[in-house]
Amino acid sequence: MTDPNTLDPTLLAPYLEREIDGFSGLQSIEKFKSGQSNPTYLLTAKSGRYVLRAKPPGQLLKSAHQVDREFHVMRALAETDVPVPRMLHLADEDSPIGRMFYVMSFVEGRIFWDPALPELSVKEERAAIYDAMNATLAALHDVDIDAVGLADYGKPGSYFERQLGRWTSQYRASETEPSAEMETLIAWLEGNRPTDDGRLALVHGDYRLDNMMFAPDRPDVIAVLDWELSTLGHPFADIAYQCMQWRLPHQSGFKGLGGVDRATIGLPSEEDYVAAYCRRRNLPGIDNWTFLLAFSFFRLAAICQGVYKRALDGNASNPARAKVYADAVKLLTHLAVQLIEKGR
């Protein structure tokens, strides 16, 4: 049976040569193994290397897989302090592959898949990677959304209220079995949602170490990737999401930092990382941290449930890998319930 994610180069090549200035001689299309949401491919051509990112095939949840939003936000960030690949072309739904996709420049660099950074031997190198990640997050939240033309990229105000509604709806649409802990978590979040404090920024939505590219020879972020979940929202959601992932078990599919002695290997504590972010943005601190973390667990659980449901339906980008996400949903909701019960 043909993989629905396979792309036909005979259909794609003439289209790309017509639509992308300088593109010529498509030689190969290789699907990246990472990623569960939007299938992503390395295009090798006589004119160079490119990256194509597409909607997945099949029936999709409403408002999911909006690759056009990824394209528009990265194009808007081109002249800011947030590094992104160069956007080359956006194709609509009647493209040669039968679904929306975009093409961007290929960025040569390093992606660190393990947040413990075992491939780096010096503590100071690891610390510098995390500091660069922190600085890039602060720069993202300082972007003038009006100046870059993103004032209409999302709705202002009531961010957590809208996000809770959206992800609860997404979860319900992909639910495969009842979960008492998920119901406990949703009820707690709805009952403990903080009042809107008016903060509004461009948020990435999936800000983590392996969604960015670092320079080959120095600890500099040269590209932030995977903007599918980006929107205008509360900046604290991004940093809580990142710190939530550090609490996940290291020996799990998430490769978190739970159980890792960060100080020994040169990584900042959660408190120090948040403090550095606050210094960079001239903030006195971050309130409602338990809610922010619990919300992050909930949101990731809802995303994982969607991946698992697509795997059952045969639409996942990486079906073999996706099935482990059923257990991930249980892990995330369990950790979130433990968090709200302890209050920290």
C-alpha cells in the first residue's frame, strides 16, 4: 500500500521550478522522521537544498495543521531578532500534491534532541545553549506585533479562556476512552483560571529545544522552527510549556529533564531559567505558576491525543511512533493532577 505521505517528484518538480525563483533540477525528496503533525521533507535539487512542509493527508480536525499560518509568521519575523528560515513559496489546497504546503530555505546547523545535551562535553557549552534559548524566547515576546504586520494574527485578551475552550474541544473530538484524571484536570483549570492581565505577545506554542536549530560551531540559535501552534497570546504560556517539558521523565518518549541532575551537567534550574527570562524582559516575576504548568500539561495531552487518534485513523505523519502517544496522554494528565494536588 502506498504511503499517503509520499510525494510524487514528477508532479512537484515542474511546479516548484515555475513558482520558486532559481529552483531547478529536483533530484530527491526525503521525509524527515521527526515530527507528528505536519509531514516535512528535505528537497535536494541542482539549485540547492530546500525544506517542504505540508498538511497531512486525510480528514483533519478543524483549525489544525494550518501551515499557511506557519508560513506567514516566519515571513513576518524575517527582519526581527528572532531567527527563522527564509520563506520561498506557499501553495494552496489545489497544489500538485493535493494539499497545502510551503517551501523554505534549508538551514545548516545542529538540532539537539536530548535536553541533557549528552553530545556536549563541557558544562559551559550546555549552559550557553540554554542561555541562547532563553534569550531567543525573550526576543520573541518582545517583537512589536504591529510593526511586523501580525496585529491580526490572533485575538487579544482572554487567552487562557480561549485556549482552554479550544483544546478541550480538540480533545473531545479525538477522545478514544474516558479519563478520570483528564476530567479532574479540565475542571481544575476552568476553576482556577487567572484573570486576564492584558499581556499580549507573539507566542510560539511549542517552544522547546528540538524545535530550534543551533549554529554548527557556536551556541547561537540560527532558526526557530515548527510555528504551527503560534498565535497572539500570553507570553508566560511559552516559558511554562518549556519548563513543563523539563519536568517530564528523561527516560520517556518526551526526553524531559525529570530525574536529571542539572547542576552537575551545567544546566540551569527551573527557577534560574525563569529568573533569566524575567531579567531580559524587565519583569518582577511570574504569578500563577502552578496554573501555567498545569495548563501546559493539559494542552500537550490534548495534542498527543489528537496524534494518537490520527494514528488509529491512518493519517499520522509517523504512525509507528504515534501509537505510543496513548500512553503519553496518561502520563501527562497524571503528572498534571499530581502538580495541582501538591500546588507546585
